[in-house]
Amino acid sequence: MRTGLKIISVLQIIAGIFVAGAGALTIALYAEGDSAVAGTAEMVALSVVLFVLEGALGIISGALGLRAANNPDKSMLAVIWGGLILALSVLSLISEVNVQQLFTCIISLLYFIFAMNVRKSKK
């Protein structure tokens, strides 16, 4: 289970970096005046904040997962964080059903399961 948690955690860190990068790309496209992101400044600002927030959540959960996999005594925060991320991904899947949301939900579920098992294995 520790190896599974490490793999999922690394995937979450990578995905978090890409999502945060998408937020930066949105800023760059808007600054260039690209018609693909034409819209109000408020909508662009909101999407950038959401991209960066989602990326930060992924990076944080990945870091907590790696810490828990390396030291099961410090796994409680990863379990709590995993439950929070799972709940948010389920809400996101309910609001918009697509392959990306389903994949995010599956990864979040695996992270939570692995974190719970690492937590149980420490006892």
C-alpha cells in the first residue's frame, strides 16, 4: 500500500503542476488578447484562481501522501486530506459528468484508500 500511495502522490503532484500551469497559461493568453479566452476580466481572474487552487490542492495532497508513505506515523493528515479531496472530486463529478472528472474521482478514491491502509498498517 505504501508503494501505491507513493505512485498516486507523485501523479497528484505532476497533475497539480500542470493544472497550476494552465492557470498561468490562461493569464498569458488573456494578456496577449487571444480570442480563445475573450471574456470579462472577472471570469478570467476566477478561472485562474480556480486553476491555481486546484493545482495547489493536488501538490499539497501529493506531498502529504509521500510523507505518509515514508513515515506511516504521520499519515493522519494524509487520510484527512484524502477524504476532503475525495469529497470535492465527487461534488465536481456530480456537477459535471465527464471523463476528466471521473478520472479525478478515481485517483482521489485510490489516494484515500491507500492512505487509510497505510494508516492502519502502522498499528
